[in-house]
Amino acid sequence: MTLIAVASIVTGGLTTSLGCMCPALGEGRAVATALTSLAQQPDASATITRTLFVGLAMIESTAIYCFVVSMILIFANPFWNHVIAQATGK
Amino acid sequence: MRLSPDQMIFWQHGFLKLNGTIVFTWGLMLVLAVGSKLITRKLSTDLKRSRWQNLLEIIVTGIEKQIEDVGLRHPERYIGFLGTLFLFVALAALCTIIPGYEPPTASLSTTAALALCVFVAVPLFGIEEDGLGGYLKSYMEPTVIMLPFNIISELSRTLALAVRLFGNMMSGAMIIGILLTITPFLFPIVMTALGLLTGMVQAYIFSILAAVYIAAATRTRKPRPAPVPKT
């Protein structure tokens, strides 16, 4: 029973940390390239900005997946609920 | 810890439940429908017009211009669907200012329903443009080997649409809830403002992605494929 709790907590923390770091790096590179191209061609700024936002949303969604998984592990953990139900049912 | 407005039950009878998601969705629908009906009762085409009509015209022409920029040549065909998506998600995010309100898009049911609407609408618009055979042939576009990958990409981007909107809205609500137990005075207000910003951005992203998918399904294939990003 404590094994399930330990595994859930450690996995939740690891998921959140990786899910915060890696998309942030990707988004930083995307914004840097967008700023460079904006400086080179300011009259295309509407297209560049829109494409930048779409790309950022794509990258952000992987971070959201990690967030959702860690929320499930912490708050709606099926293994933990099953173990608790068994312990109280006993 | 309340994960979604699904768990706010207003009324229950047997297995029929009126939960927060349903009630707030109906409220939003009422505001949008009744508001637009009241504003468009007396439309005027000369320079003297009410400010609400001006507001609606700004919104409609703005959305039309965005749809045209994405590559759809006749925006009036698609603005009904795409404009409704944008207005619903944006109003759902905007109303978080009202106390006691939880955005219905913070529940996976609402976002899954919206993503399924896009999933059904993209083939519908594609078939309307190309005919059934032409649209189905587009799945084998570069080579026949790409057929399973094209189908998988259709399914996965629908899933991505649903989870992206759900995750953004739910995380906003949850951060505010957690901060209320830690520092009740300043930070929840700041985080509500941030949640408002991300809500509007996500509304824009949802409708722009739907427009991009529709544009990818309805582009003319014969002469030269236009460069449209495919997820």
C-alpha cells in the first residue's frame, strides 16, 4: 500500500518536472526564432505572430498532457482508491 | 479538491443530475442567443448605429479576416461554425470574473464534445468541397502507405484539441483553488487575470486550429498543393 503511494508521488513529481522543463525549452527556441524573423520582416508580423501562437499552443499541449497525468496520479488515483476501498472494506 | 464543475450538483432526481457544467453551459447559451437576438433586432446600414451593433460588426469582420488569412477562400461558409466555437469558448473564459462561476470548458465532457464537433465538421466541409470520393482519396495523399498514419493523425489531433482546452481551463481553476488556501489575498486575483488571458488565447487557438484543419481538408489538390501546416 505504501508502495503505491510512494510510486504515485514520485511519478507525479517526475512527470510535472519533465513536463515543465522540456516544453519551456522548446517554446523559448520558437519565440527566439519568431523574434528574429519579426526583426527581419516587420510587415509580415500578423502572419508570424499567428503562426507563433499556433506553434506555442502545440508545444504547450504536451506540457498539459503531463499536468493532467500528474493531477490524475495525485487526486484521482485509481490504484490508491482501489487499495483504500479494500482497506476500509476489510 | 474539486477537479471540475461536473462535481457541483445543483439538483438531482434519481440518476438525472443538473451539475455545474450543464447549468453554466445553458447560461452561456442564453446570454449569447438572447444578446445577439436583441442586438440584431433593428440593424441599420447608415452611419448612425448602436454601439452594440458596432461591437458585433467588429467581432464578425475580425473573425472573417482571420478565417481568410488561414487560407479559406469563402469565409462566410465557415464563419457560422468557427465563429460559434470562438465565441462560446471565449465567453466561457471571460465569465470567470463573475464569482461563483466555473467555466464549463474546465470539464472534459464539454471540450470532448467541442472536439468531436470539429472532428465531424472537417470531413463534412471536405466532402462538400470535393465530393465523397475526392475527399476519401485525400487520405492516400502522398502514397497509399500513409493511409493508417493519416487516420491516426485525424484521431490524435481531435484528442489533442480536447485535452489542450480542458487542461488549460482546469489548471487555471485549480491554481486559484490551491492559492486560496495558501495566500488568500493578492495572488488569487493575479492568477485569475492570468487565467483570463490563457482562456482567451485558448479560445483563439481552438478556432484557428479548427480553421486550419478545415483548410487542409478543402484545399484544391489538382494544380499545386498550397503550403498548409498539417499536425
